[in-house]
Amino acid sequence: MIKSTDHGLNADFLKLFDYVYSKVNNEFKKSNLIDLQNHVILETNNGRYVINYSNILPEFKQLKR
């Protein structure tokens, strides 16, 4: 998989991915729940800027002070 120590390792990254993936527990529990919390990204004198996930898709909002 890895053939040298040069940049990029002269590696076959698909083989490397297959090797690593075969070593991990790849059973995922199925769930329809998406739990995204609103996230404050910046606070200024003019307000707070948040990423709002109330409607699943991210919405960037400014909340006035």
C-alpha cells in the first residue's frame, strides 16, 4: 500500500482505505434522529451571530442585543 516516504507516500489510497475500514467496527445503528444544536459563532456589540438548525438546514442568523 505504501511504497515510499516521499510526499504522498506513493501509496494506493483505495487499498489503504479498504485495509483501515476492515479493521474498524463498521456497524452503524440506524436512526432517523438528527440532533443538531444551535451554535453561536460570534458575539459583537451589534448582536450574536448563530447557526440555527431549527429547520434541519443551517440558517445563519443575527440576533439583536
